[in-house]
Amino acid sequence: MKSVSKDLLSGIIYASNAHAVWEDLKERFDKVNRVRTFQLHRGISRLSHGSDSVAVYFTKLKELWAEYNVLVPSPNCGCVKSKEYVVHLHQQRLMQFLDGLNDTYDQARRKGGSYGNASRKRPRIPRKETIPRV
Ligand SMILES: [Zn+2]
């Protein structure tokens, strides 16, 4: 049992039943997920274009978003609210992308995104009044 950490082992031994063991493990697992979610959140907000090409920068962002999606899944029940949530999420991500772009892309930023070959699908920019206040 040396491979099981002392803290974890003592927690399991003193848990009175299977449910308590499960709750304990779930709590530890949730904590790991929260830490990873935070790391991803920070990674996304700090990632910038830098010396990468726009395509590489966009690919890196997409990878971080993909992992974030696994940990924090979007509602997909298809109701109006869940669709609104997804639209809002895409707006946030467009802004994250634009925020990390180099200053030479200021014009693209103001226009709301024509980023060369980085993305074939141009994200739609909502009219100002539709951007939710956070
Ligand atoms: Zn729903």
C-alpha cells in the first residue's frame, strides 16, 4: 500500500462506508478538476500571438478551449437558454482571440476579424447592444 499516499489511505480507512469513500474520492477528483480548470483559464487569458503565426496561435487557443470544454461542458439540451449560452461563449472566445493578437492586427481587431487564413469561418461580431454586460 506504499503507493497510496498516507493522507488518502487514512481517509479511506476511516471512511465508514462505501458511500463515504466515494464522496471522498469525488471531492479529491473535483479539486483536481478545479485546479486544472483554473490553469486552463489562466493559460487562455495569457496566451498571446507573439512570434507564432496567426494559425499557430489560433490552434493553440483551440486546444486550450477543447480541454476546457471537457471540464466545463456547455449545455446542449437545445433549448433557447442553452443556445444563448453557446452564442455568449463564442463571443467571449472571439474576444479572447482578438485580445491576444499582436498590435499589427489592430485593424483586424477593429473590423472584428478578418484574420487571413487562420480561420475560414469568420466568427460573427454581434452588434454592440447585444453584447451582454459581465
Ligand atoms: Zn436547456
